[in-house]
Amino acid sequence: MTVLITGCAGFIGMHVTLAILSKGINVVGLDNLNNYYDLQLKIDRLAIIKKNKNFTFIQENVEDLAKIENTLITHEIDKIIHLAGQAGVRYSIENPSAYLESNVRGFFSILEFGKKNNVQHIIYASSSSVYGLSEKKVFNETDSVDQPLSFYAVTKRTNELMAFYYSNAFSLRITGLRFFTVYGPWGRPDMSPFIFTESILKKKPIKIFNHGKMSRDFTYIEDVVEGILKIFNHEHADEDSRYEILNIGNGNPVSLMNFIDLIEANLNLKAIREYLPLQLGDVENTHSNTKLITDKYGFKPKVSIDSGIKKYIEWFRSYYK
């Protein structure tokens, strides 16, 4: 089997690529290595992946997939795990065109490639941000998601609609995963665990939005990878599985203030706290209902926030010396 993994040098992409390679499966990794955040982090992730002889790397934009289609066809791609895309809720408000290109046009390229080459299964990254202004306390996959708060969320919901069309029109098996605040070693520098940790270590103020009245369903990277693998390994899809959207979360939201307390405790340092109003694009709370993925695929998150933050801080101190 050969799997195409897009965004292989990204945070989730790196961990998923290593997990697939560990099964002895051939992986073609695609990443454009853009400079949205520190490029060295991506290069270092990629260096670890490249140690595996079953890995082939292609540096290209996912929206330009047609340029390398002949190369991909020689690998006879069986499945695709599509994790490439422009990340970041707040940046999407400033630079929506980057999201239109990478997230919408890029996903269109993947769907077209899957259709032309009879790919068995496409698994792609959606986001909990699609829930937007939902007033539900717990987010279910069947909830209405037509009130996005960021252009990033707009592009992710658009991906879900595109997937439905391609699955229905061309009998493709396509699974969308709504990730809930994924964190852990090798995490992105634009996310709160990195921002808070770095600021506390450098004795700089941390910005606490909505005056701290927020909570997030933090999901450790190992649990996310385990969930993806369970879906990836599920060979026989029934009619209901041809098009799916699934939440991947921990199911236990943590208040922002408790999250900061945990980072402080692991660093043995106190943060300088700056309280600010809610930012444009932010939601106050997220909480995933994971019953669907648990019942169907046996997904059970194992890593608590206490253990996850401890592991993250250990990696941070090691990597950044």
C-alpha cells in the first residue's frame, strides 16, 4: 500500500506520517514548507521522517497537484490523508486569500486526484471551528454549522460540502475529521501552549482574552493519531461510512485559567497576566461529543491534560534548550 499524506511536515502531519510509516506502509509526503511560522521547525520534523526508507518527499503546493500528477501516478496511491492547508483562525481574518487558495483550491485538487485515480479512501482535516456561533454546550456532528466566526471556519465547512458532493457523485469514501484544539510535542508556535510557555519563560506578559472566561477541549496529539489510525485501518465501509464527518476531541473541556495554571506549575514560574476582551474570530467554549467515533471505531482518548502538558513542556525545554 502507498499513502499520500499532505502537510507531512506540519504538526499533525508529522505524527501521522511517522505512525503510518511505523506500520511498514509506503508514504509519499507532500508539503510546500511555507513560512507561516518558523520554517526550521518544519525542517526538523521532516528530517526525522526522512530517516525512514519507505518515505518519499515532494515539495509542492497542494493546489498545484496537477504539476506532480505524473509523479504521484507512478506511486499508485491507495489512500490519502489530507492535512495540508493554511492554519490559524486569526490570520484568516487578515489574509483570507491564502485560505481560499490552500484550503479550498487545495482540497479541490485532492478530490479531483482521488476521483481520477480511484483512491480507496480520503481522510481530511476539518476543524471544530465550523461550530462557530453554536449555542450548544456539547458539539455534535449533526448540529447546524452555518454561522462561522472566521474565514478559516468558512473554508473548512466548504471542504465538508465539497466532500459530500464528490462522495455522492463519484462513490468516493471520504471522511472529514473535526479536530478539537490539538496540542503536544512539535506543536505550532502560533497556538496557545507555545505562546504561553515561551512568554512565561521569557518573563513577557501573556494575553488572556475574554478576561479568562473561556474553555477548550484540548486533545493530545497521540490520541488524535490513534483516532486517525483506527479510521484508516477500517477497510470495509458500509453505505453510511462512504461520507462521514467525525469529531476528534478529548471530551473534557479545560478552562483557560486552569490551562495556564498547569503550564505555570510545570515551568515552576508565574505568568504575567494581561486580561483583554474576546478577540474577533474566537469562540468562548468548545466541547466535543465523540460518541460517534467511539461507537463506530473504538476511539478513546487516553491522555489527560495534566499528563499532556507535562509531556509538552518536557519537549519544549529539550527542543528549545
